[in-house]
Amino acid sequence: MGAKANHHYVPQFYLRNFAVGVGRKARVVFFDDETRELKPTLVRNVGSTRYFNRVEADGHDPNHVEDALAKLESEMSTPLAEVIRARAFPPDEHFTYVMNLAALLSVRNPRMRRQMEKFHQDVAQKVMDALVSSKEVWEHNTKQMKADGIELSGNVTYEEMKRFRDEQRYTIEIDQTHLIGLEFEVVPSVLETLARRNWCFATAPSGSQYITSDNPVCLEWSDNRDYGPLSPPAHGKRATSLVFPISSDVVLIGTFEDGPKQIAHDEAQVTSVNTIVARHSRRQIYARDARFRLHLKNQQNVRGLELPMRFGR
């Protein structure tokens, strides 16, 4: 069976809640931060990348993860729609589905994967540096590897390996299948913290709309303190808010503190939510149409249709 190429890390059923039209004809307006273009497109054309879920594992089809996620997403679609209509979690099962969606979106996206890959590459580089830190260290470790039954290719000397490292004649590649496995290992931990938050349904007034993005689960400090870049908000940290738009009319806000179950946002609050969502985006933001509003760094209440012109300046 041929491998599917276009893998959505932002599910289409989720994006349709910010679209006009139904099914395969659903369309969103999106702004791309790299091309600085604002234009409409079909939902199936955004929130995806080639072979994002492809695995290479003995006994498994390369589409194994992609197919499993497609089945899970089909199960999530109806509960999410019912939650949006009710502005509440009717049964516990609906809560579980929405929290799983938030956890998957939070962990499984290109930004997080690059960070995870970079961490493993840095570790591998440090191991390489340590191995050639001295001739004694090199000889000790190669002797130990041989004793452990690890075959070494050729009779590589310490001097040859050190020159190889110094001249950077290599690249460190981390297997995608391994990274996908690590992502799924992280999901339960994130899910546990999401379940401990208190959730509020905020709704937009008529004429306003929430946007979403290619990284829609947004963690923010909620106590208005500036902790600096060395202490970012995290899922398990107190004094944090999690902002998760689930449709153009409804956004979920989760905190560890008690609060109301439902609130009605005014237009200014909707604009503030959109600003948070845009700031957390990897590259693209998505909306029902170009009339949404957000704040830029030095400009307030900018309409979506003005973004190409504003960035062009």
C-alpha cells in the first residue's frame, strides 16, 4: 500500500470549527508569517507536513501511526462538536476526548519535534566530544565496547577520530520513528496535568471571532509576572493559564485556581486571546474570515486583512 504523504498535525476536523463550508469544501483564511500572505484555502491544505507520522518499524506499515490517529480523530469529532454547542462537558467521556486532543496538539507538532531532535543531537555531540577528549579516554571506551561485544568498524585510531570530530565531517540524525515514540510517551504526563486544571468556556460576542494556529495550545503565566526566558510556563506549573480555542466562537481557558465555568468575552478580550494564539503560532494562523483582530508588537487592534500591509512596512 502506498504511503500517504500529507500528514496533518493539526486535525482537519478541528480546523473545520474555524472554517466556512463543510467537509472537504471547508475553507479557512490563513496568514503565513514567512511569506506575509493572507489568503483563503481549503482546510486540507494547512496544518500539515509531508510524512510527519511516517514510521519505519519491523512488522508495521509506514502508515501505522497516521491510520491510528485518523481513527482516533474520527472518534473525537462528534464529542468536540457537542462540547462546542453546549459550552460545557456533558459526559466525562467528552472531557476525555477534548483533553486528549489538547495533549496531542501540545506535544505532537513540528516545533516540539525539532526541540526534541535538537536535544538528542546535543547529547550525541557531547558524547562524541567526551570520547575524543583524550587518547586515554578513547582507548578505555573502545576497549570497553569490544568487551561488551560491540563491533567497531575498521581499526580507527584516536587521531583519526579526533580529526573527524574537529573537521565536523558528519551530521547527527535522529530517527523519526524514535522521536514519534517519545512524543507518545510524553502525552500521558501532559494529559494528567490537563485533567487537574479547572476549565472555563469563554464565548465571543456576535461579530467577533477567535482564531487558531498551527500550534493552538497556548501556555501563559497568569500572575502577570515576567519570569524571563529561562523560566517558561509549563503544563505542571502553578500560576499558568492554558488558552485553547476550540471554535471561532468558543475558547477553553484552563487554570489551577477556581473560577467560573462559563464567561462571555467582549471584543477586547477576544482580541487579547487572538494575540496570544498568534504569538504562540509556529508559522501560520487560521480564521473564519479576514475580519479578526489582534495586537501586534507596536500596533493595536489590527484587522486580519491589514496584516500583509502592516508587516510589509
